[in-house]
Amino acid sequence: MSNVKMLNCPPVPNVPWQEKPEGFKGAPVWRYTENPIVGRNPVEGVARIFNSAVMPFEDGFIGVFRGEQTNGRPYVYLGRSKDAIHWDFDKEKVPFVNEKGEPFMPLYAYDPRLVKVEDTYYIIWCGDFYGASIGVATTKDFKTFTRIENPFIPFNRNAVLFPRKIHGNYMMMSRPSDSGHTPFGDIFISESPDMIYWGRHRHVMSPNDKWWQSVKVGGGAAPIETTEGWLLFYHGVSGTCNGFVYSIGGAILDIDNPSIVKYRCENFLLTPEEWYEERGFVPNVCFPCATIHDPESGKIALYYGCADSYVGLAFTEIDSVVDYIKTNSCVNDNDTEIGIR
């Protein structure tokens, strides 16, 4: 029985799971021994799938996947699974439409997140809105996907929606940035009464002096509501003489004012060490995008992109990861303030 409780999330008794290896040390996040769970050329016309989001749906699991086509352009593809490990992908791209039901495809779409709020599933991605910006679509059946207004003007990416409203408003994190491989980036949070008009923007966290997250940070998986606050898995980036390195970090945000960071782990939870993380189209990348979690057992399955080439799976438990973040927390004024200047 967990001491830390997950709140407002349904049980997932079939959460994918593998026990911690005997003698395992370090941060309490361990890799699936059969990684990567999605390899190269997974479907005709798609060279690589990575940086993708999954969740329970009906009697199995469903996901939105970043598929790099063989012409190099990224789009969002739908995948289904019985065990959340072995996936079958649609050959065609997700068919987005406008509110009239007419085809309304983005020029490109990458790094999707998938979040359910009340009775609606939201797909969020980075696309082109006269510059890199955030795209959003809704679905209730994974058959019709209706795009809604772009929440922000360029330039922005790494949008992550909270799984419930706070004080009656939708809440979404993002990372303002340019259209390139940005050498900077802070996490901000914004709120909306209707998913169309956004405001009350607040700063959440900046890069800091810890080497692994000293260049930029960005939201990862949708936050998990717990009795300690919102558990956030995010990515932190360091700069080296051979390019950027992306690692996975953990923080806990205030439950009522999530622009306030209560705890922020000074150590990474996962960093590129295995061949599928170090070697690929973009080497040295661990990029978190989703969790499947069970409040009854405390189990968390963490999905992450590997080297812009594969999908990896890792595991942790709510008690151990929250305790590790709190024990190794190192916050500063930028973290703990409300985020208004």
C-alpha cells in the first residue's frame, strides 16, 4: 500500500510492469529489459517513431505517435495495443478535421501528448502556425479528431495539459522558444476557461546550475495528481562539445497553484546510457511524453523517446520516486515564487 496516494485517476490493473532488478541502485527509475518497444521502420512509409504519448482506452491502450515519414516530415499516427508494449499502428496519418468536419491537416506535427480531461481526449502537438507553435485537437472516440484554435502565437512547443481543471480552468504548461533547436527555454503555465482563450501566464521553472538541466527544460508527461502535489516528469538539457544531451527529471508542483515548485530533484532520474538512447538520428536523448499509472498499486510506467529513433519504457513506484525527489530536492527563488513579475 502506497503512503503517497494518486488522486482522481482510475485504476489500471493491467498497467505494464517489470519488477526492479535485484541490486538496482540510484534513482528509482529502471528500464524495461526488452527496450526499445518500438523500433525503426514500424509501418510502411514511416522511418522512425519516438516522442509519443499513450493511455488506457476501452479494454486496452491507445496512443498518438510521432512518425517521421520517409520524406523526413513528421506527423501524428494512431496506435493500439492490448498490453501497452506491443503496438499496431495505423498506416495513415491521424485525419484531423475542422469544426465543420472538413479536412484540416497541419503542415507537420510532432511530439504529441495525449490527455483526458473529463469526457474528452486532447491531442496536443507542435506544428506550424507561421512558426513553431502548439496545435490542439479533441476526440471522444478516436475516430473523429477535431482541431480547435491554436492556444498561443509562435513561438512555442512542449505543451502539456493537466488532466483536470484547477479552480474551474484548464491548465497547460508550455515552453516558449524559437523554431530552431533552441539553446534556451523555461516552463510556463497558462489557464483557460474554454481551451480557446488563454491567459494568467505564470513562470514555473528555469534551467539551473545542475549540469544536466543547465540549457533548457520542458514539460514531459501529463502531471500525476498526488497527495504531495502534481508529480511532473520533465526533460532537462545540457550542452556538450558534441551537442545537446536530454535527460529526464522529476518535480512536484503545488496542487492548487502549480506555478509553484515544491520539490525539484537535483539529480536526473534517467539519462542516456543504453545504445538505443545514445545512438540514433539524434544521439543522447531521453524525452518523456507519457505515463500509465495505477493508483491502487502505485505502479508507474513511463514512456520516453530515445535518440529520436525509438520508444522506450521505464518503471517506477509512486512512493519511491516521490521520496527520491523530496530527499534530493534543490529549489531556488525562481521555482518557489508564484511566477508573476
